[in-house]
Amino acid sequence: SYLPRAGVEYYYYDQLGSAYSDQPDEPDLWELPRFVDEVEQVRQALGLGADNLYLYGQSWGGILAIEYALKYPQHLAGLIISNMMASIPAYNDYANTVLMPAS
């Protein structure tokens, strides 16, 4: 809520298969490259680019944002990762040794 008051324009999108988006039952759609392409389609539709696109990814979105940045660095002004590590094996280890025992 503080971003608009600070004059920061932002877009939050609901990716395919999430909450308010379509929920197709097609296992072939759940591949990381397809999600990266989806982010690129959103960027193109909004007309954003290297002068004004700061991509923020949290949790699963952090992995997605990293993969997007690796494929399309020329389209980003910056990348912000929150609440996620860059290694799925390291995350799985953390989940198994820290998160699950704590619950």
C-alpha cells in the first residue's frame, strides 16, 4: 500500500495455475521455461524494459525471477529477490532440517 503513495508504479500478476488465473489440467505446462516465457509476455504487454523494469520475486517467484534474469538480462533495470535461495537442493535441505521439524 505504501508504493503508490510513494509514486512507485507496480504490477502484480497472477500466473497461470495460481489463485485467480485459469487452472488448466495439463502437466506439460508446469515447466520453468514456460513460466519464464510467461513473465516475458507480461513484460512485452506492459511495454516495460531496461529503463523501468525492476523485477521482484518472492519465494517461488524468486527462483522464477532469477531464471528470467538469466535469460533476459537486457530487459531488466534491476532484480530483487526476497525470501528464497538460488539453489533448490539447498532449499530442500533447509525445509527438511529446519522448517519441517519446527512445525
